Amino acid sequence: MTASLGCGNPTALAELRPGEVVLDLGSGGGIDVLLSARRVGPDGFAYGLDMTDEMLALARQNQRQAGVKNVEFLKGGIEAIPLPDHSVDVIISNCVINLSADKDRVFAEARRVLKPGGRFAVSDVVRRRDVRPELQRSIELWVGCVAGTLEERDYLARLEKAGCVQSSIEPTRVYEAKDAAQFLAEAGFDTEQIAHEVDGAFMSAFIRAETPPAVS
């Protein structure tokens, strides 16, 4: 089974419960989907969504090898989720949302497909403060992001704009200049001079939010 790349372990942190329906945004090789399927059990279900045929083929191969039945891999973008309204209990994602050029649309779609009282529980890369654009681009390349990361207050504000509540960000790894020293030096930066700009400016984080409960 081929492992997945990412910046966290959303399946462990999402507190999945038996019988729930889970959706992994940007599911890649499907590892988090298969782990989720086991956590929700035979009465639950896990969807994986990916836009590339190669990753979908790999995910389905991994599913066959694992012998997991309560799984379906869907083709599509995370900005247009091919599932009905209010059909999912939990959305997970492993360092994919930061790659989207239209994060507001991603959050709106997540809100649409989540059931009342549903949970948004993703790992992502987040900026803790503003940095120079050229330095931001280099750090994003280093951590594997190819689009702009969101600053943490902006991330929470966008979730709330989409209609989510109880949003929070929990750091899982705060990056220091020494972590990226070799990469930044190769990119032409004086690592000693920029250390104060880089230290603590980016982090991998676990982002939680909920949809409002149903009105009785």
C-alpha cells in the first residue's frame, strides 16, 4: 500500500464515530479514506475526492488490496463536491485546502455537504503572520504548498463567513528557520538575516469547525 503525503493525521484527530459518513477532500492514494472507513465501521461510509485519474486509480488499487467495502472514490475538485446537500457527518483533509485558488468556495462547499452539527476536521499549513511575498513563496515550496497559505485569523474568518461555528486552530508543528535553512540558502536567502522573519511564521495545524445544529 502506497503511503500518502501530508502535514498531519486528520483521521486520528477527527474523533470519528461508528456509523458516520466521512469525506476526505483531496484523498490522493486513499490511505486516510481507508483508515476512516475502518473507524466508522460497516454501518458508516467513507468517500474520497480527488481530481486526478492517477490518484484515483492508486486509491482504488489500495482499496482492493485492503479489502475495504464501505468506501467510494469520486472524481472532482474540492471547489465543487459531487455529493448532495447535508450528506456528510465529517470532512477531513490532509494539507490540500492550502493548494486551492478559491478557498472561499471550498469552505462554502464543505458547509453545503455537511449535515447539521457536522464536523470540519482538517490538517493544513497556516501562516501565523505576514511575511515578504518572495519569502512566503519559498517557504510554501519547502513545505509542499504551491498556492498561498492563509493567515490563521483569515482562515477562521473565512470558515465563519461560510456559516461554520466553533472554529479553532491547533498547531501541530511550528516551523523554524533552521528547519528550512538548506532550502532557503539554495534559494538565495541569507538564512541568518531572515531567521527572525521565518521563525514561527508558518505552522502545520489541525483546524476544527462545526455546522450549526438542526433547529428543533
